[in-house]
Amino acid sequence: MKCSKCQFDNPDATNFCGKCGMPLTADARKTYGLADKAEVVYGDRLLPIGLAEGCTLQRDVKAGQVLSYDDVELPKGRLCDELRTWQENQYQTWKISEKCR
Ligand SMILES: [Zn+2]
């Protein structure tokens, strides 16, 4: 299946482009469309859907499996990733202050 973004020719039955990480099928686009509590998201290092575009998969994932930061390589130098790290740090700081009350 040819990738619509980078034109890489992927084998059939591939959910994500092997070169640029673009979701190629409807199943792939559903893979990370789940929401959970902040403690689960940060604890399991889940990848937000809004940050998935442009990432490169580092290993095979099953259809329907939630993606984590361990499954992908992020594009370099994105402001959105810096903001996500800042957000997580804010959450961790808030969690610590809640425990101290
Ligand atoms: Zn591609």
C-alpha cells in the first residue's frame, strides 16, 4: 500500500507507513483514539492522538493496541512535544502537592 504522505511503498496489510509513520488504514487511525485518566496516560506513557502524526513506529503493534511513547520515535524539535513535557511536569507537581495536603 503506497503512503499518501511520503509515497513509500508498504507491504499489503500494513497499518502504518514504515517510513513516516502515517496511519494507512481505518484500523490504524482508531488505534490510538482512546482516552484515559491522567495517572494512566502518564503511568503507561500513552501517546496522545494529536502528537502521533509524523511519528515513526519502532516496532509492530496490533490493530486496536494503544500506542505509547515506547512504540514510536518523535520528530525532532517539535514545540508540541516540549509543551506536552511541560504539561506532564505540571501534573506531577500537582500530584505531589495533593499528597502533601
Ligand atoms: Zn509514509
